[in-house]
Amino acid sequence: MAQQSPDEANQPPAQLDVATDHQRSAMPGGEVGRKGDEWKAGRQEWMILATLSIISFIIAVDVMILIPALPTLAHELGGTSAATFWTGTSFLLANAALVPFIGAISDIFGRRELLMVSLLFFTVGTVVCCTSYAMTQLLVGRTLQGVGAGGIQTMSYIIVSDIVPLRQRPKYGNFTLLAWGLGAISGPVLGGVIAEHTTWSWLFYINFPICGLGLLIVPLTVSLKPEKKRTFAESLAAVDWAGGILFIASISSFLVGLTWAGTQFPWNSYQTLVPIIVGIVGILLSVMYEIHVPALPFLRVSVFNSLSAVLVYVCTAVHGFLLFSHLFYIMFYYQSIKAINPTMVAVIMVAVNLVLFPASIVTGLMITRFGSFLWAIWGGLAVATLGNGLLFLLDQGRSVVATVFILLVSSIGQGLLLSALNVATQTTAKTVDVAYAVTMFMFMRTLGMCLGVALGGTTFQNVLLRALEERKVADALAIAVDAESFVARLHAMQNGPTKDAILESYVKGFHGVFSLLVGLSASCLLSSFFMKHHTLDKKLDSEHKLQGKHLPKGDSRA
């Protein structure tokens, strides 16, 4: 049985009041019970949730729409395999590097202000992308979009934590998750259709209506203000600029080196080792600086306040790794081994997502209902480990229908984890650190995705090369280094021993990645049994309050 944390065991019942000023007035008659599951959203909360859902939808579409369309983009803009690879990677790297800093400065300037800035970054990045005439310009646009998307996702999670009590966050957070799911489901289909039937610019044009709507409604609906009033000059002075710049530069160096490793340059090359070493040293210096120097550090080391917290963040990074690897390598499997066109691959991924997101939504409702999340983490990791093991059944002869059912198992596990880990990071944090815990959750998940790019790519390439050499395939190294670009030549080859040997080698490469996924998910499953239960019935005490809310007459705060 899960153990209670010391904080939970020592907490007097009177401190389980989850209501703040604006929550009290949202309840009929201004009455609020002692449990978080009695809280109901008011009109302002619903308007904010609707706004966050709208912009979350377009971010999800943008993240997913390029995946089936990357070959078309590379062809139209004359991009190399490396440039095409960086189209997706630049988005992830910018997202990961800026997320912690964006979340922290929203505490100073305000949630609405940072949400608007993030939306502007995303919109400007979209303009740059749709007017691109070369891959370099497209990469700049995707980087700007990555900054904006990371800010929007982070601010959405933080704002929900500002206005909704912890017990109810899994339930009300389902609305933005549902919007994200709809975007993730429709994105690949739109990308495949656009890639095959119209100009690639429409991959980005479709963002503009919702970007415009978001820029109009965010100032009107997200009426959160920090309790501490600062002038603009005071806000600028309060920002931890030195720590932020050092961390962003360091994590960027580390991730760029890690992304290059094994795919563009050998692991033991100076092009790989120098940025990785510089990045690690810089990150360590950043942490030491944040602990000892700034009055308002943007990195709160206090979120790692227990073994449970550390394990939750590690599992979050692994979850990001699994999410990216499933998305990328499963689609690559269908395109290379099964020779399926981008539109049909997108349809298959829609079927998979139709299980993942409902599983996450149901999990959120159950966490709110029962006030416990450990069961979802244990169950999610167990099912994910089983699903990753079943991926070894994916080979040349397996029917497409059979592979879809295999993928559904992994999707159920991923869905359980999607809701549970977000809640877990917030329960392990102190009340004053909740926004920073949310930010760290987003950072660790995106970091895991970036690690999936590097470690997954290296594993696939090395196993593929070894399999090609064992089968005496000519130009084995050239094929392994540029495995994605070689797929078109592979499909054009006549059937025979050489083509069969290459296809078998690709399958071995995929199985190498699946071995890595099984090991990671199984390790997290074992470590998760050391996590402790933390109560969800905590007082909501955000420093960012909804404006225009007042206590009912006769009500008072203890």
C-alpha cells in the first residue's frame, strides 16, 4: 500500500479548504465545502478554459501536421535529409530551452502577458514558415514556432493550476487535453492531404484564423493578475536574466550536441563532444547559480524536494521519450517497411490517437473522483511496457490491421501516464512552487522527446548498420547514415535478395529502438513503486488571481 507523505499525515483537516476568493463566489450561495471535488467552475473559469482549448488545438495541429509532409517539404525547398531532420528538431529544441524561463517570468509580468507574447512568437513563426523560399528560412520559422508553442503549452498548464483546485485539475484539464487530442488527430490527416493535393504553404496558412482569434480573445478572457504590483521597470529588474541566459545557452548547447551525436557526426567527434561537455558544465553552473545568487531564481530546485518528486520527473522525461519514439519510428516503419503513403500513415495514427486521448481523459476523471494517482502511474507504465514488448511483432509480414491493434496497447499506457504524471508533479510540490512544478513537468517531457531524437536515432542507425554488414549489403554505411532518404530508392528496387536483406535490416533497426523503449519503461515501472501518495485535497493559493471576483457577503478568510 502507498505510504502517506509526512506533510499529508501532519496536515490538520481545517487546512484542506481549497477555496479562494474567486472560487467562493463561483459557488451557489457562496458556499464551499471542505473537499476539492465540491468545487465548480464559474463563468470566468469556463471562458479561460475555452480560450486555452482553442489555442491548444492549433498548436497540436502544427506539431503533427508536418510529420507526414516532411518529404514533400524537403523536395519543394531542396532540403537535404539533415535539413529535413532539423525541421522537426529545431521546434523541439527551442521549446525545451525556453520553457523554464518563460514559466518563471510569467510570475513577474503576469500569465496573460506571457501567453500573449508566446502566441505572437508562434504567429510570427508561422508567417516566416509560409513565406519560406529555402529550408534555412523554414528552420528559422519553426524555431520561432517552437518558442511560442512551448510558452503556450506551459502557460495553459500554469493558468489551469492558478484557477482550479488540485483535486479538480485532472477533470477540468481534460478540456484543453481534448482540444489537443482533436488537433493531434486531425493534424496528420491534414498534413497528408495537403502534401498530396495542394501547395505546402497551406501547412502553415491554416494556423492564421485561430492565431488571430487567440490574439483577440486572450486579453478579454484571461483576467489573471499577480497579487504583487510592480512597475514595468521593477519587473525587468526582478527577472533572473543572468541565470536564464546561462541556462538557455547551456541546455541549447547540450541538446544540439546530443541531437548531432550518431546521426550527423560520430559520438566521439569534437562536433558532438564539445557542445555536450560545454552544455553539461553550463547546466551545472546554472544550478549552482540559481541556488546561491538570485533573489527570485527562475529554476526552483525545491521542486525536487523528495525521492517521489525526483522519480516523477524522471518518469516524465521517459514518457516524453516514449511519446516521440512511438510517433516518429512507428510512422517511419509504415513508410519504409510497409510502403504506405503519407495520408494512409496519418489515418493509422489517427486510429492510435483515438485510444490515447480518451484513455487520458478517463484517467483524469477517475483521479479527480478517487483522489489518487499512483494506480494510474503503475498501470500506465505496466501497459506501456507490455505494449513496447509487443512492438517486436512488427515485421515485414505482419498485416497493417494487426499492427494497429498492437499499437493500441501502447496507446492505452501512454494515455494513463499523460494525465497521471502531470498531477503527480503538482502533488509533490509545495503550494508556492506549483507553477514551477508545472514548468519543470513541461521541460522534462520535452527534454525526453529531445533525448528520443538522439538516442533513438543512434540506436536505429547502429543496429541497422550492423544488420546490413551481416547481410553483406553494399554501401551499408551510406544506407545507415541516410536511412530516411534511402527509403525512396528502396521502394524503387526490384524484388530480390538485396531488397529483402535491406528490409530485414530495417526491421532489425526498429527492433533495436523497441528494445530501448522496453528497458526504459520497465525501469520506470520498478522505480515507481518507491513513489509515495500525496493528497490532492490541497488549498488553492495562487499569487495570480482572477479579477472582478469578490467574497460573498458575510464570508471571511481564516
